[in-house]
Amino acid sequence: NRLASSSLGEYRFCPDGDPQNLDFEISVRDGDYNCIFCKSGTHTVAAVKRSGNEVVVEGKFQGTLEDDRGISGRYKLAFG
């Protein structure tokens, strides 16, 4: 599985062009349910491990939304 063999480190967050393995793209909704997209940023993969039939990816992200607000956080995603 290509995902399970992914390298740890920094990947594109809100990429331009064709997405690559482990690139992230994010959008949020404001109070009026308008979609605000991310315009730049990075995310850092800290762990990639197998858990049963799933691959679990953990890391953190930081970016800037289209309205120039910053966004950051941590994630733990399971892919089956």
C-alpha cells in the first residue's frame, strides 16, 4: 500500500495543481454557510502506521484562509 509507505515530514496544504500523495486541501464554512477555502500552508506528517486493515496518519497543519485568517490544528485520520 502506497499510503503505508509514505515518508514522514512536510507536505503541501492547500496545493496548487495536481494533488500528490498526502497533500491536504481544506475549506471551512462561516456563520452564513459560505465556503472559505485555504490559500496557502503546510502540514507535517508525524506518524504513519498500520492498525488492522487501516493505515493511520497523524500530524499537524497550519495555513491561511482566503480571507487571511490563520488556521491550525492536529489530525489523526484512518484510511481503510
